[in-house]
Amino acid sequence: MENYTTLSLETHLFFSRIMKEHALFLEAGFPCVNESWIKSADWFRKEFENLLRDIVRLSNGKVNNHILTSGELVTDFTLPAERRTENLSGISIDSKISAEEKNLHPGCITEESREFSRNIQQINERSLRLLDGLIDFKENILEEVKRGRLFNTNYPLLIEHIIREAKLYRASINELMQNRQVSYKDLLGTEEFWNRIMMEHALFIRGLLDPSEEVLINTADDFAHEYQQLLELAKKQDCRAMDALTKKSLEETLKYRDFKAAGAKGILDCKIASIILPLLADHVLREANHYIRILECGRPALRQML
């Protein structure tokens, strides 16, 4: 069984970065008339950035190598995407965190001090308080947008999408604090969750590309269709056939990862016409890498269950 503190750090390394970027995307999407909403989004962005900074400093030599090499924490595009997004949006991004995260060394905690355990407990509690506030903030934005009282350049479905991701993060930390481990009892539910996330990424990419990018739009549409089929197939399969479905999900996501990587490079090189922030392109690539690791690690556990 993995160490509780290691699992906590690995969960935060991925998700706290995702949350700070969610706040940035919301902040960048408000018109200047919505000053109070912009300030609130900026506050959450800074708080999750502070959280990530503290987690990175705690993590050196204490997390597994497969996390550090998976591409879910930082990619080759992350630093240039942050710099370009900062220039385009005017929103400050501390790229030193990404540089430090890229240089993390793996290691195994054999014996943890009482002080270190207390630090992890405090980090977990702090993240839950922030997540409660961020989820409420996102839900308020969605409600106001749906009522026509607030404008944001992010689709309502995208706001629902980032609410679900924040709730997954919160559920993961709650489970760690209660059980001191991550449960593999609902691998099938996890796969359904991320297949839906991948499908929605394709829908968002399709909608944010310039209409002239017909080939990329069609490719994104094809990926959305493939993940929709995987979701429908999962409803019809019994558990004995799920290993084959997981294999299909992995094969599809490996192809999708390559598409997203090419997209991130194309946007950074100004070769793709779109309204996609460079950091958003890198963000969805990291989520694909995260899902690939889950699928690759989860297949042995799934076979043991069947």
C-alpha cells in the first residue's frame, strides 16, 4: 500500500495546478465590467498557486518516479505556455513553481517525522477549505451565466466540467483523510468520469478553433464521437468485458494525447488559428497524460477484481 503522505502529495501536485488554472481561465474570461468577479477568481488563483508552491517544496524526494515522468505535472510546453499566457492575459503566473516541479527528484518515504505528517494533514485540510470555496464560486458563476446576469467567455458546459473536476479533487482528499489510501473499488466509475472529460475537451477544442481550421475541427469531432461511443459501450458491458473496454480507452487516449501535444505546439508556434490560450492547450494535454497513467496503473488492479 502506498504511503498516505506520498499519495496526498501526488494528488495535490496534479490537482492544485489544475485548480489554479481553472481560476485563471475564469478570470481571463470576465469582461472588465465584472471587477468583483475578476478579483474573486484572482484570489482563488493566488491561493491555489501558493498551495502548489508549498506542495512542490514538500515533495522533493518523496513522490514516485512514474508521477514525475507521466507528463501530468508539467510538460515541455508548460513554461512557454505560462509565459505566453501571462503576456496575452496580463495575469501574473509564477513560472518558478513549474521549473521547480520539473526538477523534482523521486523518492520513497520509509519513515516520516511527526512534523512532516502534521504538515501533510494541514495541507489536506487547507485544500479542502479552498475547494469548498472554489466549488461554490464556480457554481455561482454557472447560475448567474444561465440566468443571463453574467458573461464569461467560457462555455457553460466548460464551467460544469471544471466543477466536476474540483469535486473529484475534493472527494479524493476526503477519501485519503478518512481511509489513508485511494480506493480502487470504482475503477469503472473513474474510467467513465475521464472518458467524459476527454469527450468534452474535444467539444471545447472544436468550438474554440477558428472556422478555417476544418481539418482540426473534424479531427476533434471524431475524438468526441469516439469517447461518446466508449461511454455508451460502458453502459452495455458487464464487468467481465471491462478490461477490453479499458484497453480501448487507453488506445484512444494515447492517440488523443498526441493530437493535443501537436495542438499545444501549433498554438505556441502561432501555426493554429484559434481563441485557445496556450496554457489551456497544455492544461488539457496534462489531463490526458494523467488519465493515461490511471489507465496503465489501473488495468492490473481491474484484472484482480474480475
